[in-house]
Amino acid sequence: MSIQPIIDEAKSEAFCEKMLEILNHGALTSMISIGHRTGLFDSMSGLEPSGHEAIAEHAGLNERYVKEWLGAMVTGGFVEYDPERRTYHLPPEHAAWLTRKAAPNNLAVASQWAGVLGPVEDRIIECFRHGGGVHYEEFPRFNEVMAEESMQTVIIPLLDHILPLVPGIKDRLERGIEVLDVGCGSGYALAEMARAYPNSRFTGYDLLPSAIERGRARAGEYGLTNISYEARDVTKFGDVKRFDLVTTFDAVHDQADPASVLSHIHRALKDDGYYLMQDIKGSSHVERNSENPLATFLYTVSCMHCMTVSLAQGGKGLGAMWGRELACEMLKDAGFGSVNVMELPHDPINYYYVISK
């Protein structure tokens, strides 16, 4: 005999309101991504209040689509509308978080993950039912969006804020050392360092040949001769005491065998070398992530990308929210000594682990 639960009507109504808000905000995410990718936010920034026709012409876009997009932006609270003059205006207070000029504070960049993850939803549901994972190559625009994210969180602050976390490293880079970036992706971080420190040598390893080709092209554009990229399985590279500095930028948690990657990094470091690991800010214990304002977003990206690409390779499937506690434990298991976990004001998403051998 089933017992009918007693419904707290106020609690139920509050949850209903929350659901309606979520549906609106979820829809807004797609519109924010479109505003970023089409350059509408950039175009409207600094533009005087204007009609939708003038905004479309200024942005070089179709007027009908721009008008409908503006409707979402007005009702979503992003754009101000004057009904008497029928003009739209992007306030500078909003533009400060939505335009390319606002980097590294352009939050519109992250909205693109909705478009990257959405097309694989059917495949993810299959994985819920049967296990397995979704491979890297099945994600549209992943490397493009990841590179744009990295431009904000890594490239812009790299020389002045991230590298100085490692004791004495800038002096050593100026003199000339060997540097390895594991899971380098398109290699933007390496290219930035190679340009700044011509006396040092830089090497990038990544599983995807397409990413390696983009890195080589970028190095060629800059005329860099102190950098090389190799398509390698980073769970198996065999360097021994070769590098003075090894870096990974959000590249460990989605590996098939992260423990092996960390062990190989330890082996590749010279005795006085440092390992700088940027990885997702979170706890290994879900209850400790309740205060993290980005926890839901990070768990979602983890479920629909980071975890599944590891499982697709028969891997551990750590996921993005493997957490600080497990990360420190695995670093020590890999043989590392001191682990110093730091945060930087520009980056609410990541921890910075400064690790000595």
C-alpha cells in the first residue's frame, strides 16, 4: 500500500519558479553564444542606442535575425530597450563581461560550451544506458572553443601572473632551460613562452594530430625556431630527467590514465625541476562544492566531455571535478614531493599546483 507524500506547497511553487528560471537561462546561453560568435556584443559595445536595423547594418548581419536575438537580450536583461524610440543599448556595465575587449573577463566565451556539448547529447544518453564514452573527435569546435578559453585563463595572464608562481622560473627561462607542455592542444601557451624566452627550448605533446598541426602553424607564423610539437600518447612518453619545467593546463583530468601521465611527468623532470599544473577548482567531495558558484556548470562539462572522452579510451573517467584532495594524493603517489596549491584572481575556474620533484 503506497503512502501519498505530503506536499509543501510553498516549497513546490519555489521549485517551479526555479525551473522556469532555468529554462529561460538555458535558452539565454545559446543566445549569448550567438552574440559572441557573430560579434554582436562587440559591435553594440560603445554604439549609441539604435534601432535593430542600424545594429544589424553595423554588425554586417541579417536584420530579421538580429531583431529576434535582441528580443531575447532585452527580456533576458542583457540589453536595454526604449519603447518610445524603439532603440536598443548594451550598457557598458554589461559589455565589461561580454566583449572581446573585456578579456580575460569575457564570460560570453564560456557560453559556447552549450553548442559544443549539445550535439553529443544522444551519444551521452547511450553511454548512460550502456557505458563507454564519446571520443574527442565527435565534439564540434572543441579545440576552437578550448583555445579561446585558454586565451583568457592562460595566455593573457601567463607571463605576468602564472609563471611567477614557480620560484625563480623566470630567471631560469631567460638563461635557457628545457620546457615541456603535456596535452598542449593547439600550443598557444608554448608559443607565448617561446616568444618571450628565446634562449629556452619548448616542446609540446598532444594526442590529437590536428591540434599539433595548429600548433606548428602558429609557431611558423611567429617564426619560432625554439619550439617543437609532437603527436604523442602522453601516458607513454619516455623522457628521463630531460626537462626543467613541465606544464599542464587543464589537461590531466580527462586523460585515459592520469596516474601514468603524472608518473611520466615526474620521470621527465630534472631533480631541481618544477611541475606547474593548472586544473579545475573543486573538491573531491560533492558536499564541499555547494559553495562553488560554477560547480553545476563544471559537473555538466565533466559529464558531457571530460569524463566521457577518458572512458571512450577505456580510461579512468576521473572527470573535471576529480578535486584537490584526489589530485594531491595522486601527485604524491606519482613520486612528487612538495605540492603547493594556489589561486589567481583572474581565474575562478582553476587551481594552480606548483610541484617540486
